[in-house]
Amino acid sequence: MTMVGFLTAATRSAPLLRGRLFSTIKPQVAAYDLVVIGSGPSATQCALESAKQGKRVAIVDKKTRLGGVCVHTGTIPSKTFREAVLHLSGYRHHGFYGKSYSMKTVTIEDILYRVQRVVSSEEDVVRAQLKAARVDVVPGFARFENEHEISIVRDDNDQKKKNGAVSGSSSNLDSLSRIRADKFLIACGTRPAHNPLIPIDGKVVIDSDQILSRDMHQLPRSLIVLGAGVIGMEYASMVNVVPGHTVTVVDGRPDILSFCDSEIISNLTYEMQSNGARFLLGETVKKVETTDKRVKVFFNSGKVLSADALLYTVGRQAATDGLNLEAVGLSRNHRGLINVNKNYQTDQPHIYAAGDCIGAPALASTSMEQGRLASCHMWNPDEELAATSQLENGNYPYGIYTIPEISMVGQTEQQLTKDCVNYEIGIAKYSELAKGQMMGAMAGGTLKILFDPDTLKVFGVHAIGEGATEIIHIGQVAMAMDCSLTYFRDAVFNYPTLAEAYRVAALNGLGRLSRNTYDH
């Protein structure tokens, strides 16, 4: 199934062993059904799905470590950072022992120890999955030479870090210089965008990749976070709960996370401010000055801030600049993003793209589904799988791992108001739940259901608080099945659980309708 076709006369006659060349002759060109550029969620999912279809598949990744941005600098390390901070700081126990309670002084070594353990485990999982599916792993930078062929450029420094060839790839694969394929998937991910005004040095001015690097010797006791997007708000809220640390969040926009429900965001900012965070919105940077241990930021408004470090989290750039896309007639926008159709095909129908490099929503969860759908269309183009996917109708959840965490599915109050849609709300507070009382300080959460007052159709579900990213899936499934608000009223939930919030919110919403009817 995974037998590689090498395009030289000498290697065609060489003996083969389990799909690998068993020869002293090193191949220069290999042929596959599919070559995937990258090894993140969309790349891995597409490769595995295609291998199940009996296709010859290779993954080409510039790093010797598999998993992409998700595993190494994005989702996995940042969420592990969050769990480590919550545990080490004693934040989850404040409701029982008071805010002065702290398990220990949190150090960057403590956090990175846990992060590196989890990252290593996740990489092992990815590698094992690819090996089991007999997907070849080729280390190196991919560059398109023509519409069906890429060249492989090695990073000698990266190879030396691993002291040799990548585990899971053979020395023959390490020596490949060119690969031909019938189809390609570009899933190269993104990197932090930089700004000439912000002198990122990896010490006192850092980006979101560097905050979890081994070059960080200590967690900054005072931190300026420039950029109040998802990444910025997540890290700001994490550092904010560490005792003795202060955070200032700065953004040029007047609102924070404007795609989320405004009431939920108000709850988040209130919670962060209660822990000492400061927000400066509508501010633009004039210049940044640094010393060995401090950073000073001057704003056009005249304000000046000084801190131990500045974290720059304004935007991300697709890592597509080295692919030579112009050689195959593909273009990129100013952020390096690639345009695709509903089947994830680029302007070249046999070249697909998925994941963060095609833009929003840029979630690990949606990237996995994009990779699966791309693979299905490659080998079964007549099947309309995209129409049945929840990506098509937008019925997928967002999870924002701030402290407290936020999750949502469906429409917000702002969207419904903009679309002139009448709606009613049902609200449940964690403090109303027995489980919430047991959780102490973590009981400050809220679940909100938006619904049609006439048909009781659910428009959206929004949650903030411990477990929000878990319980949101109840609302997601209910919306996918076209359940009305009465489904939550009639459902029997385990007791005591946070899931009960759905029943409480439904009863609250139906009660509002009854009062409105009585008032009229």
C-alpha cells in the first residue's frame, strides 16, 4: 500500500522491504499519490484519511518534530501552560482557603517541565499514528518546482538537534531531494506576525512562540500584553492569576474579542480586573525602548508604560513564503493566506490547502475537519461531504482558554440584533448549581441560551467559567438536531453537574416568556 515509487532506473531494481527501500543506493526522486506539506491537525488528518483509502502518502515538514504549530507552540503548550498555572498557583482552591492561599511560588521551570512532557507525549502520538498508517515522513522544507513536483531543502541545524534522521523515516527518505505526487495538501500553518515598531528580542520583548521557549528564564512579574485577541487574552489571564504578577492588556481596538457575546466578555474583564489586570483600549504604540531587564512603551496618547516584559500578540502570518507558490500559479494575500473553494481546492484543482494557512476560523478542531474533507474530495470528488459537515453551517464551538474559560456555539446577541432577529435569553449561574457551590471560587460561571420566543428554536449558547469548553457540546448537539428550548427543560441530567445549567437556563428563559405574556 505504501510502496514508494522511486524514479531512477537503479532504484527500481533494488529490493524492497515493507514499503521501504532496502538498498545502499540513495534515491533522489520519489512518487506518491499524495504529499502533505506540514504535520499539524489538518495535515495529519488528511494523511491518515488518505492512507485509509489505500493511497501512497508522504508528509513533508520543515521541522524534525511532528505535530506542527498546534503541538509545539500553539494549542497544546498554551493550554498546558494554563493547567500548570491553575494547579501551581492554587487558584482553584481560593474559594475554600481565600485568595491568599498559594501552593508554591510559580517558576517558569515548573511550567515548562509540564509543557515539555505533554508536548513530547503528543508528538509521540502523532508519530505512532503516521507509522501505523504507513505514512512516510520526509524532513525538510518543501518548494514547488512545477505543478506535480516539489524539491526538499534540508535544515542542517534542525537535523543536528535530533542527532540524525527523524524517527519514523528512513535514511533513504532523509536523502530525497525531489518528490512527485498526483495531489498535494498545503497545511504549513502560521507564525507570529511582527511589527517594525516592536523590537522583538526574545528576552524582554517576546512573541507567543517565545513565551514558552527554554530561553525564558523567569515568568515576568509585570507584563504588558500588546494585542487583545484570543492568544493575547489567554496568556494575559494566565499570568494574571499567578500571585505577585501584574498584567496590562493594550489594544488599538475599542473592544475585546468582539466576535464573542458582549456580556460574557464583560464577565471576563471583570474577573481579570478583580485579580489586578489593567486594560488600555484604543491605544496605539508610538515607540518601544528596551534595556536588559525592562521595556518601556510610549503611546500616541502620551501614556507611558514600563514592565519586565512585553508580549506581542497582534496577528499571525501564514508560513507560505518559502513554498514558491508563484511557480504553480498560486497567489497569497498580504498575510500569506491561500484562497480555497468549499472543497479546499486552490486555483490548481489538484493542490489543496487547509488549516491556519487559509485563514479563519484557524482552530485545531476545525483544521482537523478541513483535512478530512479535503482528503474525501481528493479521492471521492462526486460525494457532497462538505454539505453534511458542521463546518458548512457554522455549528461548531469556539473555545477560548482564558481564566475563566469561554466557549460559544451559534449566534451572539450582537449578530441577532444586527440581523433584526427577535430573541429571548435564558441564563443559569454556576452559583445556582450544587456543583457550582462545591467548586468554590470557580463557581462564578454563567451559561446563556439565546432562542426564538415564538418557535423556541435555539440560536446560540454561550458559557464562561470552569468547564465551559466541555459543556458547550451539549448545546452544539442539541442545535445540530434542531432541538427546541423545551428539550433542555425536559432532559434529565446527572446531579450534581455543571450540565444542569442547561435545564436551569431553559427554565429561566421560559419563565421570562411567561412573565412577558402575563404582563401583556
